[in-house]
Amino acid sequence: MSSVEKIAARRAELDGLAEALAKQLAEVDAEREELAVAERVLRRLYEQEAEEGAGRNASAPQRVEVAGRSVLKVPHRREVPDTSALPGDYQRMLEIVKAAGGLVMVKEVGAELGIDATVPGRLEPLRGKLSKLADRGWLHKLPNGTYCTRP
């Protein structure tokens, strides 16, 4: 291989590397932007909680602004004395799981709520809400995807 060919081969190798790095840099920049947005949302939530502070009723469901929309906050179990601080649909889900008296699947909760489980994806929002209740300490989620109440 001549020197000119070696130089051309090395240039092609470096061009490929530059292209891969440019793509990776674009991905990093996109993720950094997402983190900046998440940081602003969290900061806004903390500010709202601080403003509401001592004057709020801890047993009533709270609304917060997220991305310009008002949504109900699902508090951690340790933050509130009882389920009355949860939004109504979350309270209903907890009642269904309690009434089952054991392990329940998402589709069983969905059936109680009148959700048609035969339509693909119809249970996914419910699965997300049950997972949120588990993450916040209201329910226990087992590895097999079933839920039960916490003592």
C-alpha cells in the first residue's frame, strides 16, 4: 500500500470516527436538554409546595402545575395520615386491592373499574397508576406484576 493510499485510508477512518462522535454529541446534548427541563419542573414543584406550605390541608388532594397543566399530586404514604390525601381514582384503586384480600393483577383491578382489557394498551395507564401507588408506599408490587396492600 502506497503512502497516498495509507493517508486516504486513515482519513476515511477518522471521518467515520468524527461522524460517530458527532452523533454521540447530539445524543448527549438532547439528554442534557431533557435534564434541564426536568430540573425546571422539579424546581417549580418545590416552589409551589413551599408557597402552599403550612396553610394547606394535608388531608385533601393537592394540585400542582406540570408542563403548564394542573394535575393532582399523589403523595408518599409517610407524608400523609390517610388515603383522603389521594385523588379519588387512586382511592378507588386502593379500595379494590383491599377488597380482594390478597394478590391482584392489573386486569382484575381494571375489570372492577369497568376497563375493557380486550383492547390492547387499555390497561397501561392503570398499570402506571398502580405502580405509582407502589412507588409511593401505598401498595406492594411483587416481581410477577401483582399487587397487594401494605400493612
